[in-house]
Amino acid sequence: MDPRTSAQDVMRCDLCETAVVQMHCDTCLVNLCKACVGEHFSADLLNPHKIVDFKDRKSTPLNPKCKSHHKEQCEMYCKKCDIPVCSSCLESNQHLGHELSKIIRVLDEKKEVITKEINELNDTIYPTYQDIASDVQNRISQLEKEYGDLSTAVTKHGEDWHREINKLVRKLKAEVDEMKNTQLQTLQKHLDEIKKTMADIKGEIDSMETAIDTNELSKLFSVTPSVQKYRNLPDKIVSSLPKFIPGKIQGEQLGKMFGVLSPSSLTSDKHGYSMKTSQKSPEAGSSSLVKQLPEEPETVTTIDSGYECQYNVACLSDGEIWTSGDYNTMKLFSVNQGSLLKTITTQSGKNPSDIAMTKRGDLVYTAYNDGTNKPFHPRGITTDSQSHILTADYNNECVHIIDQDGQFLRYIDCGLRQPWGLCTDTNDNLFVAQLRNKQVKKIKYKHLQ
């Protein structure tokens, strides 16, 4: 066939190069047509030739050449010496008493071992490495986000410093203006008094010059000496300017005042990953990568919230948590850095009794001692998959369901006794912890559309 006009050519005999391949020599690995089989035999009469149909090629094992007797093929295998042996090796009694096995059986055993290893590589090891690569990639993405959050926190803190510095600059400039105005007013009043005295002196001079220019004795005798009162000069007012004494900017101390970064670390945990099993248990069906539990629990991070009594915590994300305690504030912290990111004060000014997060990331809280004298006394709080807010009404012994905009929807009243703590599972079953009867109730409630 012409390769320029044919998509694929058929295989040709390696000897005549024209006829279509029909046979195969498994010994010499040569493709043959039926007409060339005899020629192939006659070309090398010393070697045994294994001729098979082309479709059965490579089915005959190629016995290795003996290292001691180069012209012979090894048909046996010495397990003690761990080498292939030929008939001449056996006749030499070098392997007398050794355990021998047909090399074809050793080949089958070796293929079985390799097949098992291939299956393990395909079914277990490679998928495990795929999951590990995915896990590392996810942690890289998470690291990018968390470092971005860290940079944002530093920028925000810098903006807070700029605002405080600008407030301080405005305050000092206002004080400068006030001091300036006070001194200018005092000096202006002093100048006005001097100018008035100068006008009086000028009047005295004019009166005396007029009396001198006349010959009338009465006008001369009417001039009263007044020079003495002007000889006592006014006090000189000396202004003392304030000085701006800037605080010393010392880089190291300033850095500590602004905030510092805790050291980062990369550690290697030899128990961090475990081999993926080929059979999935119902419990492990949701996760393709099984991680081992550490032999002993360990504290990864400790965050100082600043409360005298720490009551509640809620996760905003893997890297951020809300906390509440014995103050009227709720604080958002970075888990990795331990730094304070945000503070929110309750509207009532009272302590929150519980906090929770909605599915879209909104913070909700309860404050039962708000001072309005209402019959509603909320304690525990949680949310469900539809972002409904559920809160325990301790005194009225029921649970309130509120939508994400704060509108009341309905009550849950199932014979509860002093309900306090609440939580929901993935199926939106409600669990209610009752204060005094030591019971937790699981409640299935109907979702509202």
C-alpha cells in the first residue's frame, strides 16, 4: 500500500518484506510469512526455533543464556544460589542438594509478584499520591489566602495607627492655635493701651505748644505739668513660645509597639498521611484520604482573648474565630497569628450569652439581660442550613426560629425543660441541652420556605 494514500499499512514479513505477516519466531523475535518459515529454520540450524501464530507472539518465554556455558539456555533455577542454571551446570554437581525449580515456574511466580505490585501501584499507591498532591495543593491555596489575610490585617492595623496619629496631630495643632490666639490677644490689648497713651502725649504736646505761642498769661498758667506720669513706662510683655519636643523614633521599639510577626514554621510529620485502602468503608466514603490520629493530642495554637472569663467560641473559617466572654464585646481573632482582627460591641451593652455563625458567615448572638423587661430570655444560639437562627428561650421553655433578617418565624415547643445549649447536625436535626434534668433532646422540625 502507498503510505501517502493509505491511513495504515499492514505488517510485512521481515525476510521477504512483501508478504503479510502470519507467523512469528518467539526465539528470534522475527515476523514471518508462511512461505519464509522454512528459510528461517535453515538459516540457523543450531538454535531451536519456536514458531507460533502471529497473534500468539511472545507467548514463549525466552530462557536466559547460561553465564558459565554460553551456548546453552537455562531451563532451571537454583533457589539457593538465586541464579538460572543449564543442564551442563546440573551435570557438574555444582548445585547438588540445592532446591531447584523450573525456570518457567519462577517466571510465573515473578510475573505474579510484579502483577501484584502493578495492582498496588495502580489501585493504592498512585491514588494515594494523587490525594496527597491534592492535599498539598489545597494547603498551598489556603496558605495563599491566609497570608493574604495576614497582609490585610497588617495594612488595617497600619490604617488604625494612621488614624490615631492624625487625631494626635490635629489635637497638638489645635493646642498650638489656642496658645497663639491667647498670646496674640494679650499683645494686641497691650498695643492698644500704648497707642492710647501715645495719643494722650500728642494731645499734651499740642496744648503746651499752643500756650507757648501766646502772650496770654492765663493760658500759660493753665498748663499743668504732666511729664512725670509718662516717665513711668509700661511693663514689657515678653512672649514665651511653646516648644515641640518630638518623641524619639526608635525602630526596634516602634516595631514592638506596632506589632510583630510570630515565627512561621514548616515541619515534617511522618504520620501525616496513610496509605489509601482499595475498599472504602461507609464512614470513610466521604473522604478519599485517610489521616491517622496522632498518638497523643497536641495543642497547635493558643489564643489569649483578654477576657477574664472566656465563655463561647464560633468558627468563621479555618483561619478565623469569634469569641465572647464576660464583657459586652465579641472579638474576631486570626487562628494562625493569634492577632485581634475586629471587635464588636453588643447593642444593649450587656454580655452576650452565646454566639454562632450563619452559613453565609454572619455573626449572631444572644443577650438575655438587656434591661428592656421583655418576657424573652434567650440563652443558647445556633443556625441551620437555611441560615435560620434558633435560640433557646430559657424562661418560656421553648426555642425561637428567626430568619436571617431577624424576623420571628415560629416556636418549637416539645415539652422542653429549661433549654440552654443548642446545635444542629448536617440533616438539620436540632439538639437541645436542658439545664437541670440532664437530658439532651433531638428534635426534627419542619423547614419553612
